[in-house]
Amino acid sequence: MSITLHVVALGIDPDCVALREGLETIRAGCTHRAQRMGEELAAAGIADAYAGAMKFVTSARLISRTHFARFLVEGGHARDTRDCFRRYLVRGKPGYVAHAWATLAQAIGWIHAAGGHGYSRIRDDTRSTGRCASCSPEFRDTGGDAIEVVSGSHTPAQYTEFARYARVFGMLASSGSDFHGPGESWADLGDTPPLPAGVTPVLERLVSLPAPRTVFFVSDRTGITAEMLGNSLLSQFEGLNFQRRTIPFVDTRTRSTMCCAGSTRRRRPRAGVRWSSASIVDEIMSAQLGRANAMVLDLFQVFIAPLEAELAAKSSHAAGRSHGIANSHEYFARMEAINFTQAHDDGATTRDLAKAQVILIGVPALRQDRQPRFTSRLQFGILTANFPLTPDDFVDRKLPRSIVPFRRQALRPDHRPRAFAADPRGPPPGQPIRRLSPIANSRSAKPHR
Amino acid sequence: MQREQVPAVDTTSRSIEEIATTILHRAGLQRHIY
């Protein structure tokens, strides 16, 4: 069963497009859910619940279960809102309608996109479930920054437990009353105890961080080159927060003018200047962008002039040379490599293994989660095959027969293919073990051994 | 793997990019950036 976490974003840029679009999808779903809740309650004998709940709503797009609870209490269907939730509004009760909230990865992604230091504060129903889903590796690994150590819905024992978790895993700590209204909440305003010692309050970190700066990657083609070089430059400023936005295909003077206008219209961030990394071949468009309300680093023009001088040759000034289809031979070679790698993933086939330039054998640490990304990183026109080892391979203590011929070739340095495997000796002393055990591969499909 | 003399890469503390680059470098393969 899925678990619902409440994630609160702090220190965000409210104008962030990704955040606004994401929230819009949730809000649209809220209205639909509320209408269905009204229908379900009507079926249970409580008429006009949707209209009644709307009387308590301050924003029509943010109607929630709490508004239905207030309507039901007012109508005498429950003693108070907590009683109302227990009887009508939780899973399995007549007024409950499931809602498709964002996934954890989506929510954290939006928060981080909206300024890079969107700290997430979480609350989950630990009092009733007895466990804290936010204290899970998934929340940490997805990028969750903070956990709510003290809350009106936590017990004192849980304060201690969650504080220890925050300290051990280096997460920030937050405190909240979980206050919804007078008489409706576990704790009233001002009754929340202070955070335990030894944790870093999320607000302390928040006020010490600079406001995010907006960075545009502007390109006349895909923007991949501008993104790669621009992000490499930005990575040298670890203490700063950047909100990145890529504007591809700025390949006409009209579009470059619109791009400048859009940059000017956007509200200026608190920190002052915005920064733009541009990769534009056309000199006139490049000059247009130079007049934008931003500091502009034209990655193309900066390097072309000195290169032309050094090489004593004029550049072609053609767009789309890096990531286009201009060189059809190389392009189709890359497509063939992608097709080959997909066909030879997970030991799916041993046909044409002789064509492989790299055969990944075993690599248990790369199996499951990292393998697809790894293969894509290796996908710069390289014919790659992935051949998983499973427990029965370890029983024989031999390589699978279909791999043996290529292992021998691999020993000759001037011949391909070569075979590589994850180091079976394990990590150096003191290093954590992250790789999966071979047992984890027991369900791998390998139909052609 | 050692007995079979298959080259090995310790993947524990390396990023995806570092592992991929290590393999290509040791195999003598040229990465094609598109």
C-alpha cells in the first residue's frame, strides 16, 4: 500500500515554472476529488456536502478534507473534526476518495527546481501508524532535506527517535504544531515544545542561504552544449543556489527578441542579476541576447574568435553541429550503438556479441538501479552488451560458455571486445558496501546462455 | 573473475560517469560526443 507524506517547501521561488505547473496539476485534482467526495457522502445519506464544504473554503482551488470535516461537524454528523475524519474521511470510510498526489520524486524535484534550497518538511501520521515513513531511505535518497522532528502529531518518544535519525543521517530538523484551527488540532499554537539538542533547525540553514539566481541556457539548437558547459561552470559555486532554465531552438531573430523580452519581464530575483549561458552561432542574435536584462556569457563567440586566429581559418558558423544530424554517418553509427545496447541488455541475447566493444559481466553494483543510467553514459557511440551473472554461474566458478570466447579476446590488448566486471574483491577497508549481493540477481532473465 | 583474468573495476565509490570513463579509458575506446 502506498504511503502519503506531507512535504513542505521552504525558501522557494514562487515563480518557478516547474513548481507552478506541478502544483496546478494537484489543485485541479483536488477539485475533482472534492466533487466525488460530495457524491460519496450523498450516497451515504449526507446531502450537499460539496456545497457545504465550499462555504469554509477561502480558495476554491484548495478544497480539502478539513473543509468537509468542518461542514460535517456543523451539521451534527460528528463531535469534532478528528471524530469526523475517523468516521467519514479516511480510507475505508464513506466519504474517502483517493487522490493522485505527486510522487515523492516529483515533489522534491519541484522544490529543488524552485531555487535549489527548497527544504522539505514532512509530517506523516506517526501517531496512528507508529512509524515514520519519512525516515525512510527513499525520502533521503530522493533528496529530502529535513524531517519534522517535533510535531503536534508526534509523541515525546518520537521526538527523541526522529532527532537521532536527523543527527545520524545529517538531515535538518523542523518543528511544527500541525495546527489547523482552534480546537481542531493535536496542539494549539504556542504549545509546541522546542527541538531537541544536537539537531540543526531547517530555518537556521534557510536564512543563511542566499536567494536563488536564475540561469538561462539559451541555444539555437538543443541547448545540450550550453547546459553541459554552463553546469560545469556553475558546479564551481557550491554555496550558491541556481534555478536553471533551458530555452532551446532560439534560431530566428524573432525568437531571440522574444527571449530577451521574456528575460526582462520575469521578476528580478532577490539576489540581483540573472546569468545567462548562451550558445548562439548567429552574431546578430548573439548581440541581441547581449542586451538582455542579464549577464550573458556567450559560450560560442568566446571561443570561436581565438580559435579562428589560431587555426587561420574561418569557422562555418553553422548551428546544430554538435547534436544534430549533420554528420549522417556518425549519427547512424550512434543509433546503431543504441539499438545494439538495448538488444543486448540484461543478457537478452548472445547473438552478435563479437561486435560488442564492451561487455559488462556481472557488475552486481550496477544491476537494477544504476544499470540503465550507466549504459546511457557509455552510449557515446559504443556498442555495449550487458551480461548478468546469476547464482548458478557462481556454483560452477566459471564464466558462462557464451562469454568465454570474448574473455580470451579481452586479454589481448589490441583486440576487441573487452569484458569488464565489478571488482569482486569488495570495497577498501572503511568503505561502505553499496553493491548488491549476487543473490539479488537471481531473477535476472538470461534465456540464451 | 581474477582466475578468468577478466579486468575488473571497483564500482563502490565511483559515480556512473567515472565508471563509464574508466572502462572506456582502460579499453582504449574513444568516446564520441554528439
